[in-house]
Amino acid sequence: MIAPVHSLGPGERVCLWTQGCNRSCPGCISPELQPFTGSNADEQMLGEILLRTAEINACSGLTLSGGDPFAQPEALLRLLEHVRAGFADILVYTGFTLEEIRNGSCGKAGIECLGLIDVLIDGPYIDEQNTHGCVLRGSENQTIRYLNPKLAEDYETYLQKGRILETFSHNGSVVITGIQDRRELH
């Protein structure tokens, strides 16, 4: 978790990366987050940490990425239910498409999550389609879905800035947030 972040959505945001993804997309920016390893977090405790971090850093937005948050839909639902009231804008990245989620690929919990998310960026990452013009998206096939249409204008204004990268020092390592161009990754 990092805050405040400006490279993964408009405004001041708390960003959380989940562990676990079955897709193994070639060129994935976070291959270390693909294995379903590590201990399980208590969603209520994690939610409290997210809300407190948002308060301390004056963040009104939350971005969830991974891994793939929808790879653990029941845990995602519990987390979203706990933090929903504390964030004006919740953005979630997933390799599933909106249609797959609505059709039950992530179970009933996945469908219920959609009612708690403002913006969904969906679809698998395709390395060859990673172009500079894909602001907030890793590749051209991915779609920004405004599940809360009231936020569309804020996002459209944000998208005009182009891709943004930020660097953070964390536990002796450098962490880069944002969407990198394919040519910067390889």
C-alpha cells in the first residue's frame, strides 16, 4: 500500500496491490504478484488501515490493482463493503472483462463488487498493445468503465495529462507507480 499516489487515478489516492492472478499475461508489470502466496489479510483490519491511511494523507480515492483483485472476489467484496463509505472514488483494475464478471466468472461476490466500485479498468494485459496513448490502461484492449457516471468528467480531465509515473522509496527499495510504456519495461 502506498499513499498519496497521483499516477493511478485522479486526486490523492491510496493504492493497494493484491496478491494472486491466474492469467500470467506475457510482459506483466507485476509478475511477483501473480502467485497466490503469503498470508491472508483480515479484510476488516486491512480496511481500517486503508481508511486511516486515507485520513492521514487526505486521500479521497482508492485504487486496487494486483495481481488481480477479482481473483479473490469474496475477500474483495468484504474489503469493499468495509471501505466504501470512506472513499469518494474507488478504482479497480482486473484482467476479467466486465461481461465476464457480470456473467458470473467471479461468482456472486464478483457481481456484488461491481455495485461498490466507481471505475473498473478491465481486460487482460496484452504487451503488444501497450502504447503511450493508453492513459491509466496497460494496453489498448483494456477499457475504462465508469460504473459511477458522475466521475467520468473528472477522469476524462485526468486522462488529458497522459501517463504519469511516480517513484517512492519503501523499505530500502524504489517502487514505481503508474503505467509504463512497453519500451520502458524491457
